[in-house]
Amino acid sequence: MEFNELIRDRFSCRALSDREIPHDVLGRIFEAARLAPTAVNKQPFKVWAIQSPDARAKLAEATNYTFGAGVF
């Protein structure tokens, strides 16, 4: 596929699901984030998983961009 074809056909998807994500899948996602390169591997980052209904409600009060996701 040509690059111009790729960028012409791209789209943004925000149809997130509220399905529960298995703990082992979240672990794989966190491991991928941990292994992802940063500039010279010297840029720190933090990852949180917000799952509880109370915490999700507080987050929804702070932003309009939750898109109905089950985990943030």
C-alpha cells in the first residue's frame, strides 16, 4: 500500500466498549508500554488503570473525552 493511500483511507475510531478487559490483557498492555522506547530511554512516564465506577465517574466530571470506555 502506498503511503498516500494509507493516509487517505485513515479514520478516527472512538466507538469504545464498556466490556471488562481481562487482567492478563491489561498486563500485556502495560508491559508493551514499559518496553516502548522513549528518547534515549530517559523520558519517565506513568500509567494508571482507572476501573472502579467511582473513579470513572470522577474522571468523567473532569473531562468530556471518556467515550464510554470501561477502563481509562
